[in-house]
Amino acid sequence: MSRSTRKRLSARKGAPVGRRRSLPLRFLLPSLLLVAVMTMLMLRGYVNSEILADHRVSSETASDRVPSEVHESGPVLDTRGDRVASLSVPDDSIVLTFDDGPDPTWTPKVLDVLKKHRAHAVFFVTGTMASRHPDLVRRMVDEGHEVGLHTFNHPDLSLQSKSRIDWELSQNQLALVGAAGIRSSLFRPPYSSFADAMDNASWPVTQYVGTLGYITVVNDTDTEDWRRPGVGEIIRRATPEDGKGAIVLMHDSGGDRSQTVAALDRFLPAMKAEGYRFQNLTEALDAPSAHTPVTGVDLWKGKAWTFLVQASEDTTDVLVVALAAIGVLVFTRFGLMLVLSGAHARRVRRKNFRWGPAPVTEPVSVLVPAYNEAKCIENTIRSLMTSEHPIEVIVVDDGSADGTARIVEEMGLPNVRVVRQLNAGKPAALNRGLVNARYDLVVMMDGDTVFEPSTVRELVQPFADPRVGAVAGNAKVGNKDSMIGAWQHIEYVMGFNLDRRMYDMLRCMPTIPGAVGAFRRSALERVGGMSDDTLAEDTDITMALHRDGWRVVYAENARAWTEAPETVQQLWSQRYRWSYGTMQAIWKHRRALVERGPSGRFGRVGLPLVSLFMVLAPLLAPLIDVFLLYGLIFGPTGKTVAAWLGVLAVQAVCAAYAFRLDREKMTHLVSLPLQQILYRQLMYVVLLQSWITALTGGRLRWQKLRRTGVVEAAPGSVPRQSAEQTSGSERRPVG
């Protein structure tokens, strides 16, 4: 990675983002990317006859309006003038014609046989196939064969309007121009047969295309090779009677053409031995070439068309590979979560399970960094006062302008201290609190979070194991009554807590949540405390502890209730910082990939898993919905819906299992399908914007979320006390 990119992934202390962009502008580039992807998919569907294709076939049989001379004429019909002219191939001449190609498998084999026996033919190509395989069209022309039009996507033109006929032919010509730089005057309608089979529906089409300058070519010898009747039968049907000339119909596309290729390899030398010549149509008729070279703007239009088609094919191939990758990632993650989270739950819920020889009872310092938390801070502090474990509370006011520190001081609660500092950011506030902490075990929580009475006790029990350096608690959404809150509730229970059980078993948990986490003070000091190198200081410190050899575990019963963002704007700001900060942390600790010992183990296990499951998988996940939308509109709707519902069912199973482990009500899972459709797209755009920020050198600052204080203290919290009920020393700010 370049030096400039390395700088982009490093957050500078106090570096502002500059003017904040409005939410619509944030969606602009991702929306344009999504439009581009959908455009490529639609173009691919168009050239694969998935869009605007019409597979109806006329059942007309009457022919009373067809001139009698047409029924008695040859297979070449020229209706370009006021009268109908028909032509037949001279005796001892055979014009081989191949329909529906070019096909990447069979057309080269047909061309190889023709080249081997020095024979020419006419290929009536469809625009869809010519657009996708322009190299084969060029080869046809370069090797002396003629190319004719067979419409763009093979509809029965007798059922189409004149405008649709114009469009089919013009698009077919555009594909020829892009592929070989030529136009052709030869035309063969789909589903055509002999001249005497012309009916009241097909005859007007023949007349109309004549006014457009085309010569209609049907046939007088049909091999019916599409039925695969056998090599010998194909040869028999292709052989003219009594030395007469013939226009022979074969196919180089549309299915297995091995019999056609084999028959051709025997037919050509046999008929040449009898004196037949295999020529182009215009060669056989001694007429000017049907090809007209194209130059100038029209040529570039054609080349632009084939370029876009090739781009759509390549893009689709990449998307299909990416879809397969996301499928593997999603199901791998789900499988790991189900197996390992179950193992984790069984391990920690055993009756005889203990973290160490004795429970942890020593006092704990609880650090509460606070910046403009006036609406929430009282609920937070009162919830701590119900703690079943001995604690001291240190509120570090990081330059709040809304009286946060004053509110805490006026509560006058014992063992609660306020430390004031100028605004320096959350990492600096936590480090300031760490300096003022009295105890070796330190709990960190956000100023908008409330603890249950047992939270601190449950959170510190794993420290009975001297190898444990940090503990992740069970963060939950407190304001889950709204739709966006319910979606985040599902995400917290399934996406975060189930993940933490999995990562705990793999010994590579990537993040101690800022809302509820505990640390061994000595472990923090060994890695240099909280760092402001990234915008995800919680992920950064967790990775640093792993690399230093400490175990990081998950305490499922250490529950904390946090206020989740309630608007899309706030959610965007939070997740943008999280995703960008995670990317920074991964980049910061990249050397772990090549190091030895605990650092190397985390680097070769933890970093790849975090990168795959937290960065790559969410970025690719919307492809599931893109292909769902495409399939609903243009593809096999039933199969598409079934596939999507299958993925949703797997997610629902994982979500239900996660809710069961967390003892949560299943009612919120009703919104899971809508979450997958809407919420996932928002997370995708956030992650994409984070990538763009990293790659373009953008800077991101901490953005304070507006809180409402709707998450209240746990039942049994200490009531408000007046200032006179506490000593002045207890209320005096520290620092």
C-alpha cells in the first residue's frame, strides 16, 4: 500500500473532517455505484435475451394474401423494388447457412472444418450472440464468409410491430458494426422455412424489410440438425437432389452441435468430390458483396456497444464470483457462530464452571468518559449506585458545554468523583480516568449506558484467571421500541454478542465494547493505555492486548443497556466511525501477520477473520439483494425468491438461536426480513463510504450523537440526594 494510503488510515489527534457533508451527498457515490451495477446487469440481461425477449411463435397458416409466385420462387427473396424478385442457387453450388450463432463452443469448430476443406458459408447471427462474441464474427469475415442478420434476440417478427422490427434490425446491425466494422444486406427471419411456407403473417414482414434494403434468405434444404437426428441423417437431408444447387440450413448455436460438426466434416469432401462448390451467397449468385464497410461515428458507436457488452459480461462474472464469495462467507460465519457460540454457552453455564479458584471480590474503578451527556448521565450514575460489587466511579468530563459535570456533582453520591479536562477526545478521557483510578481492575462504560446491579460483578469474575487481560460485556439496546431500534437490537444480539461468543472460543475477540468492558490495569499499562491512533479505540486496545499475549473473553451475564441512535443520520455517524475505525485498527496491527508468538497467532487468525467477516462480507452482502431485485424483474422469479428466502431462513435460525442464548423475546424478530432489505443497505453504504474515505484521503472526526435519555436506570437505583447530604470532598472535582 502506498505511503499516502498509510497516512489516510492513521487518525491524527484533533484532525477535523472539515465541513460535514449532508446525508444525501453521502449516499450519492454509493448510489451511483449501485446504479452502475444494475445497469451492467440489465445490459447483460438484454444481450442474453432475459430482457425484452419475446418467445412467442405465430400459429398463422393461411397464405391467401401471399403472391403465388412467392410460393413457387427460390429461397432468395428481393422485395426492395416495386416487384418481387426471387433467386435460386445455380446447379452444382451449395450455400451452407448457419443460424443463431456465434456460439463460443461450436462456431469455432464449424469454422475450423470450413477452413480445413476450403469452403465458404453464410452465418446468420443474432445481435445478442454477436455482441457477446465479437471475435467470432470478425473471424467469419476475415476467413471470407458472409454474415447476415437474424434479428437481435430472435423474436417471431410476424408478431411484432414495425418499430420493433426496426429496432431488432438496427441493434443487430450495431452488433455487426462493433464486431467486424461492416453492415450486411442479408436477412433471415427467425423460425423461417421454405419459400412455399410463407403465410399471411410472415409475408408482410418480408415486404417491409425489403423497403429497408434487405434481401430475405430462407432455404430449400433443411437438415433439422437442431433435432440431433444423427450424423448420417443430417448428411442425407443436406444433400441436394440430382445435382441441383441448394441453400442448406444448419445451426452453429442453440445446443449441442457435435453432430453438425461431424456431419460437416464428412459432407464437405464428399460433395466436393461430386463437383459441388461451397460458396458465399453473393459468390454463388455472382452478385456484389452483401457487406458494406462502416467508418466514422457509426463505427465508433458499434465499437462502444461491444465494449459495453463485454464490460457487462465481465462485471457480471465478477459479481457472480463475489456473490459466491459472500455466500461462502455468510454460511461459514453462520456455521461458526452456531457451533462455537453453543460450545461457549455450554462451557460457561456448567454448574462447576469457575474462572479461577475463588471469585473476584476486590473493588473496581468504573470510568465514565462524558461529553455533553446531560440527558443521560444521571441515569448512568444512578444505575451504578445499585451495583452488587464494590466500586468507585470516576466521571471524566471531556469539556462538556451542557453542564454534565455539574449534574454529577449535584447528585452528591458517595464514591463518585468528577474529573474535568478540556475537550481532548474519548481516549484521552479514559487515560485521565485511569490515572485517577485507585484499583487494579477498571471497568469502562459510556455516558449513555446503564448497568444492571450484577453487571460489574459479572464483568470482573473472569479476572480470577491471571491470563485474562480484558473482558467484553453484553451490550444491549435500551431503546428498541422503534423500528430502527428493533433493527439494532437484532444486530446487537445476533451480530455482536453471538460473534463475541465465537471469537472468544477462537481466542481472537476483536473488540471490547465501549459501553461495557473491563480491563486489568497492568495489561493496559503494558500496551501504553488507550490510543488515539484510530477512531475505534476499543478495537485498537483489544487488538493490542491480544498481541501482548493477554486473553480477552466474553461475560454473557454482564449486561449493559445503551441508547442506540434513533435516526438514520445518527446511525450513519456512529457506524461510519466504527467501520472506518475498524479498518484503521486492522491496518495499524497488520504487522501481527508476520510476527511470532501471541501476536502472530492473532495476526494469522484474528485479523483475517475480522477482515473477512467485519469488512469484506458486509461490503459484498448487498449483492444478495441486487440479484434478488434482478431475478424478481427479469429472471426466474420463483427460484430467486426461494433462494433469498433460504438465506433469510438461515439468518432467522441464527437470530432465533442468539435470542434464545440471550434470553430475549422473539417478537422483535418479526422485523428481520425488513432489516435485511433496508438496514443492510445502509450498513453497506456506510462501509463503502469508509473505504472511499480511506482511499481518497478523507478525514473523519468524532461526531457526538444527540441523546434523549430514554434508557433509564435499573430498578432500585439510589434516589436523588441533595448537596447537603454529602460532604464537600465527595463532590469536589478532581484534576
